Amino acid sequence: MKDEPNLYLNGPFLKKNQILYREYQKNIVNSCKNKNSLVVLPTGLGKTIIGILLIANRLKKYSRAKIIILAPTRPLVAQHKTSCEKFLDIDVNEITLFTGKIPPEKRILLFQNSKIIVSTPQVIKNDLMRGRYNLAQVSLIIFDEAHKTKGNYAYNLISKEYINTCTDPLIFGLTASPGKNYERIQQICDNLYTENIVFKNYEDKDLKDYIHDIDTFINLIDLPIELRELSTVWYNLFEIYLKWFVKNNLIAPNKPYYSKLDFLGIARDLTLSIQYEKGEGIELSEDEYLESLYYVSPRIIDIVKENQLDIPSIYSYCSSCISILHAKDLLETQDISLFKSFLDKINYKANKDILSAKRIANSEHFNYINSVIESEDHINLSHPKLKKIISIIKEEIEEFKNKKILIFTQFREMAEFLKNILQTEFNEQLKIEKFIGQATKMNDIGFPQRIQIEILEKFREGLINILVATSVAEEGLDIPNVDAIIFFEPVPSEIRLIQRRGRTGRNAPGRCYILVTEETVDIPFYIVARRKEKSMNAVLSDPMQLRLAKSLERKNIKFPEQRVQSSGFEILKNFRDRKKLEQKHLANRSIEEIITQLDDFCDTKEYNHLKQCGVTFYSDFIKFTESNLREKIIKLKSKKIKQSNKQKIYLNQNIKSLINIVKTYGIDRALDYNKFQELAHDEEIIDRKFHIHFNQACFLGYLKKLDNQVHFVMDYD
């Protein structure tokens, strides 16, 4: 590491002497300023600064255009906004943070009056789908953590709409880890219309002056004989149920290794096949359907039909096997308290007559293990990882004089447990805190964004010495000056391995400790992550094998010759009036009258005036012809008629379960919200799944939340 001269990158729209000169950052910007690009750069090398430099370059070309920065989490969005305010020489009032809590009408005004919009992708996606504004005058969109651009993630719709709307689009994707193989990376390139790939790693000459070594230590740990004996007994119970699958030809015998994925695959294949054959809730071609299956030759559905198997029994046995294998992993790789907690959950479900749990809880194996855990001295059953992690921390303090350590763990319950253990061990010496996300758990509502930011700031300032974090700390967040990272367990993902490891070595040489319990799932998880990382690097080192988008035909973005001055009240009034008129027309007028009036309106001065103010019309967004306009109006009109006839609404099983919980356990048709969540948790309706289906049940009028009570409104029958 050589001493940096006091040279800065200055220029239009950049605050003077704020960004230190780095040749590689300037070169990356030059290679990306005219092409849609995917930049893969190790964590800690200033991806955010490269984005800032590209923003300044784009503002220089289009001073009247808008720029959008997208990031997957609200803390990361807030961090990007702070960076823009720190480094860009523009009015801070023109840098706007978008959230779903801002009313849609206000977002229309903010979009109209802002130069830079920083947002989570879902908010922008929702606004685009509803025609609240368009991307015609957006000169740049930055997609941070671009490896998320897959499946139905909001990035995909935004990028497609941007390419179809703007005459001179520029997409800039940023990530430290795009994916494990050619197919995954190609998918991201396709979804971001990538014309150019920039890949840098620690071996590149132009990075050597700006990087620090990260020493990785693999700490192999032997499982004590007491835990091995419990694991053997527990796995023997799994083997009993495994015979049922082998007997019915649902899984291959004598596999070297059985995982939860095998049984999740069976259950998922069965559900997918039933939906596909019935044509319910799934729109796939035959090829897409076959590609989605976990077991293709033979298909699970064919085995079920041939042997006339009972489908509910298959689901039930799958659930039992998944629970047993998950508990085995907890026993072998986590603390015994997590294993015991999971056994308690199985017992609770068994008392609720859930067959998959009763099958386990009524077994001799379950009763034997429970008796051992309750009778043995707790210390004898503690996992040796706990002693090792304490030893590592002491070594960091004494040998390296380090008092800033980040510990990663897979489970929230383990984060709380580690925090308590370390607080007891280093009571007066160190300040320890956990760092978790917002998703609701049984007795843990998590940390909202405000608390997350406060904790990170205290960690940054040295008021917190050790942060015990779950996956929420993996991506993007600025956590500087962390000299040591500890993995309580390996992760089977190259993306998460790279993201976690990249939290250290930013400002000084760093150390990464990975705790691996021998002869457990820790071993394949670590091997898989390293293999995926090597595969990713091989693809990116030879990007010629990827199919990149051909150079797009770009034309300069056009702006009105003179800004049309219009009050916010006028824009919103027109927006609201338009919605009311559309509803009135669709409900009460003939299709011919609607089409005629819409055509007439498009020729008026008022229409052109509203367009110049940034108001987007549904017809502009969809670009429909008269025939599909007619079809959509018929659907909207028929929807109103169906609603008036109270047509039965299809409800999935999760929504029905939530309704039944309140109906069954509520007193006077009301149930405490926390109790409601606990009961939903027992039905495995948790986290995001819980919130989606509970909100849907409330939206459809079956349930209602008042204060801290959930009220049963009506039955779905």
C-alpha cells in the first residue's frame, strides 16, 4: 500500500476536494459513460464513488434530466442519499428519498421537482405500473446490488420500461458477486440490457495500491461425543421415515447425502404438477414447467399416479423429514439451546394435532433426546464453537489490539444467544450488540430502520465493539474499519460469502475466521460456496462467452423548449380529476363513447399541458391499440358488475388459515395480535408470508386490525 498523494477528482457537479483520485475509478466511469454496464468490483473499493462520478458525468450531459438510484433495502437507500449530499454539488432539496410511506400524489410532485431520486425498487415499480410518471427524461438509473436482478424482482420491470421509454437510456449495475455460474450471470446481463462488463479482482494491477490483504482462517471443530450420540439417535428417526420414500420410489436409495432440498423438491414438484395439470394459478409452457421441476426423470407426479399414493401423506412425511434434518443441523452446528427450542416447537404443533409433528413427538427417539437434554449438565452439551469464538476474540484483543469485530450467524435466536454469552464473558471490557432486520418473528419484531442506523453509527464511532449480525449486514452497508470477521457457520452461497468477507480489509489488513464443524453440513456448505465463487470468477474473467446486448441506437433526450410552470395543486387536481373521470366513464358509458372521448381528449391543449407537467396517462404507459383498449374496458366494466353480485373470491390456504385462527381462538370475534402471530407461526405462516396474507385478508374484508386486536369480520364461506 503506497502513500496517496493529495490529489482529488474535481469537476462539474462535484464538491471540491471531496473525492480522492483513484485511477481505476476514473477508468471504470470512462468505460461505462456511454454503455449499459455491469460492474463487478470487490467490496470496499468504492462502488458508490464510481456511481457518484457517473452521476456527475451524466448531469454534465443532461442538466435537466433526472437520475434514479435503486437499492434493495431502506438503510442502503438512506446511505446512498447521504453520499449524494456529501459529494454532489447540487441543491440538497433536489435529492429526494422515495419510500412507500410517501403518498402517491406527493411522489408525483417530488418526481417532478427532483433531480436525483433514491428509492427501493418496489416503490418505483408500483408508480410506473400505475402511470404516475414515466422514465422518458431519466438519463441514468443505478441498480445497486444488481445480483438481485432475477425472477420477478422489481429491477426487471424498471429496466425494461426504461429501455422502452427513454431515447438515451444508461443503466449502471453494481455488485460484488453477480452469481455462481454462466446461466445466472447471463440472466442478469439480459435483464439489465448489458452492453459492457467491467470485472475487477484483487489480482488486478491497478487495484493493488488500494487493497489490503484478508487472511482467511478455517477453524475445524470436532463435535463432542455427547452431541454425536444425540445426532446419531436423531438421524436414526429420519432413516425410519426415509424408508417410506424409498419403498414408494419417491427418492433414490443409498444416496451419499440426503438434504432438506430433496424433500422440499418433492413437495414443490407435487404442488407445481397439480397446479399445472389443473391450470390453476400458474401460466407456464410445457418446457418451462419441466425446467421448474426438481425431479424430472421420473417426475414425482408420474410416480404418485402409477403407485396410487396418497398425496396428503406425501406432504406430511416430507414435512417430518425436513423438520428432522433441520433440527439435526441445529444440533451439530449451533448451540443446544436452538435445538431444544425447535423440539419445543415440534411438541407444540403435535399438541395442535399437526400430523407431521405428532409423528416425531410420539417417537421413542424424541422422548429419549428430550430426557437426555433435561438431565445432562448443560455445559456438557454446549457447542465447542462457543469456546472457539471467545478464544478468537481474546486473541484479537491481545495480539492485534483490535476491539471492532463483526460476527455473522444464520439465525436470529443465535444472534441473541451469542450477544448474551459474550456480554457475560467480556462484561466490563467490550460493548456487544446484535444487528438484525425488521421481519417479525415469534417473540422478536426485529430492528426498524431507525434502530439499525443508530447501531451502525455507534459501531462506527467505537461505542459498540462487537456486532453480532444476521444476513441484514451482508449487503452494501457502510461498516468501515472492521479488522476481523467471524463466520459462526459457513454459508452455501458465493454471493453471501463474498459479501460477508468483504466487510473487513477496507482500511487495513483484515482477518476472516470461519468456524466449521467437521462431518456436518458445515463442510459441504463451505466447499459449495468456494466452488461457486471460482466458477463465477472464471465466467467474468472471460466475458466473451456471455451474450451482451448489441449497442443500442440512442438519440438525445428531448426536453420542452421552456419549462411549463404549474403549481403542485394544479398537477394533483388534474391527477385526481382524471382518475374520477376515468372511473365515471368506465362505469356508466358505452365502449364507443369512451374510446371517442379518449381520442378527442388526446387532441386537446389540456392533454398536452398535463403531459408537459409530467402527468402520465394510462394509454401512454400501456401503448394499447383500440382492440385491446376495448378488451380492457370490458374487463373493468365486468369487474364492477361482478363486485356488485358479490362473486366468490378465490382464497389460498394461508389466508383461510389466518381467518380460521381468529374465528377459532378469538374471544368475542377478537384476538390479541401477538397471540395471532404466534398461532400463525405454528402454521408456518411467518415473516413476509404472514404480512402478505394478513394484509390480503384485511383488504378483502375478512379480518380487521384495531389497536392491538385482530377482529373476525366475516367467514370466507
